[in-house]
Amino acid sequence: RENITENPLIWNGASKGHTFFTGSISYQPDPGASFSAYAYPNPASRGEVRIRVLNADDTIKLKIFDIAGNLVYDCQIANEPAAEQDIRWDTSAIASGMYFGIVKSAGKTVRVPIAIEY
């Protein structure tokens, strides 16, 4: 009944009377939200860990270190207009242990603890 025309999220649903609605919603980030990041799943098993970055203002830089301080992963991605972005880290060749990621964007830094267990 109501037409929503903005993208990128499209929703389809039905009411009790089987009337179907189709529309899309444009996400508007909260300007007061702070820059943050976290890993999931955490602890992770062999395969993949995602680092979710929230409210980045510029290019996102991620470095992951082992507990001894050795760099084991390094990447940089362009900031998208969405308020959250995922960075995938392939852990199939990584030993069990504690790691920590340093996520930077626009002069802000967040430390992310990551546990890998097999």
C-alpha cells in the first residue's frame, strides 16, 4: 500500500490477509555512532573469521598479530557507504592461539581480540 523507492535493502512480506508488499529501505547511519570493530565467530575454528567494522569514516586498515607480536595478516579496504563492513580472514593455515587485530580508519584505532581453536 505504501511505496518505498530507495535502495539497497529490498523487503517482501505478506500480511494476514495475504496482501503482498514490496519496497526498499535506504540505511541512514547514525552520525553520533562511534567507530568500533569485533570478530566473529570468536573463538573461531579452522576456516574463516570475519572482522566487522562499524562506522568507519575513511579507508579501513586491518593488521592481525599473533601473541608474540608477529604480523600474520595485513589488508586495506575502501570504506563503503554502509555503516558496517566485514573483512574476511582465512584461518585455515593459522595455528590455534590468541591473536589481536588493529583496525584503523580516519585516525581512529580499535583493538580486536581473536581466539583460534582447533
